[in-house]
Amino acid sequence: MTSDASTDGAGRGWYLYGVVRRPGPQGQGRRVVGLPLPEIESVEQGDLAAVVRPVALSEFDPDVVRRRAEDVAWLESVVQGHNDVIAAIHENSAILPAKFGSIYACRDDVAAALEGAQDTLRQRLDSLEGMDEWAVRVRAPRSAIDERASQAGAIRELEAEVAAATPGRAYFLQRQMERHLAARIDGAVAELGQLAYEDLARFAAESEANPSGAVGDEVEVLKAAFLVSRQDVEGFLAALHTLGDRIPGLTASYTGPWPPYSFATLPEGAP
Amino acid sequence: MTEPLPASQRATLLDLLDRVIDHGVVLAGNVTITVADVDLIYLELRVLLAAAERLTSLSRKSDVTHDVEVARD
């Protein structure tokens, strides 16, 4: 069924949620059922389909968006709406989520975009089949970082020298040690992050680490996304819960399962 | 020692933004809203929300809790 809204032009645009494998013989403009929004449609191209919704372009005018983005409640509803649709589809089939705010002027543009990137889209969709994204943050208390940093051989040697030195020399050695220690702290944060990342990546098909930062009196040593097959999710979650047993001091928090947002990027150089 | 976690923690608006806005496939074509605009808004908002979250987590030492539903609870 084709709604009136699917007429192109006249201030209409097509909001793209993502790309799926074509579920079966469906006509153009066929509504996708069972979704949070009734007006979701598909634009089909070969064995691929784009999940779209007709929107008023005025609603997404850059100036309007910029102004309304200050309204957190509005933004939350838009972002939540985007996720709701993608998550509902993700429950039943692989979906390649689109970048938030991708709006096309007409259905033909959507179809052309699908056709232009069809090989990489297919490839990416295949690798996302049966996969969920899990967002993970791992923290360590300051004390664990400091302890690790002070374990370095050079620091230990300096400590011994300070203890044995005359007061004047001890002052300079102490300063030198503090500089060493500061450098070692950065190293310790990176090491702990790497250990946690490798530990969790055992259960993931793909993973992506993001820059992490300090959180109060704890240090975030890892912020990462893991793409985990539903067959491996039990092992992955168990590893998250017991991370601190294998790497003392670490605590993990996580959200998921999410659609594979972090793993939707097409390879470099794709059309 | 790792504290026991619920099977799926609730996501904050910041978690949701981090997943939804910063990622996703960009297809060629006549995209009328520029991705750069969205990214700029995201970055600005992120700073605000991150600051708010830090304040919350300082006053209330529990971490990920807010009123946004996760993808599939």
C-alpha cells in the first residue's frame, strides 16, 4: 500500500533508518508492519531494502534542528524514536543502521544509494547476522593505577636510591621519581585498558575501542563496543561479570544488546 | 572483585546518543540534512550531558541509571 505521503517533492523527505536484506516479495512502498511507527516503509532495490519514513523536510531543516537540539526532551524523543525502529527490526533480522539524520529528497535517491553500494552493503549485512552490539566501560580505582605504575622496575630502583641517599640528593631523586611515576600512570591506564579489551574481545566477532577518560576518583581505562554473536553472548556476559577476578581492581558496566551501530561503517573506499 | 550486574543495565541518554548519533552507515545520495550539522550538535550536547552525568555520579555513587529504555530490555 502506498500512502499519500510517499509522493515525492512538496517538502517531503525520506528519513532513512537502515538497510536490511529484502525479506521477501514485497512491492515498492509496502509498509513494514509490527514497528513502533505505522508509517515505516521500505524502498527495495534488488535483494536489499532501505527502511524509510516520509517526513516533512521543514522538521529537519538544519536551523530548526540546531535550535531544537537545545531542548533535551525533544532530542531524546527523536533519538529514542530512531533507536526504537532500528531495535525492533534488529530483533528479527540483521540491519545496518543508518547515520542519524540521513534524509533523502526522494525514493529514487534512496534506491540509487542502495544500488551504488550494494556489494559492500551485502557483505556488511552478512557479517552482522545474529550479532548484537554491547557497549562496555571498564573502570579502575586510582589506587590500582598507582600500584601498577609504582611496580615498574625503574621506580623501585629510584625508591631504593632515595632511601639510601643524603637529604640533598634525595630531594632531586624524589622529584625525578615523581616524573617517572606520572609517565607510568598513563602507561598503567593504557595497560589495564588493553588487558580488559583483550579479555572481552575473546567473545566478540569485532570490537572497537574509544578514547576513555577519568570518572571521579576512578579512572575509566576502557570504553569500547563489542559485536557479539548471540551464541557467544553468555560467555561474553560471564566474562564481563568476572573481569575483576582476572584483572584485579577492574569493574565493568555495560549496556546492550544494541543494534550494531558501531559496526555499520562501510570499509574505506566503498562507493 | 566485580559487583553483580543486572542482565542488561538501563542506558542513559548519553549512552543512547553515543550509540545512535556517532555511528551508522552513511550512504551516498541526496541527503538533505548535512551529517556535519548533526555531528556538531552531538558534540556540544555530549559535553553538556557528560558534565551532568559526572555530577550525578559524584553525588550518587551508582553508575548507569536513567530513564531511557535500552534497545531490547
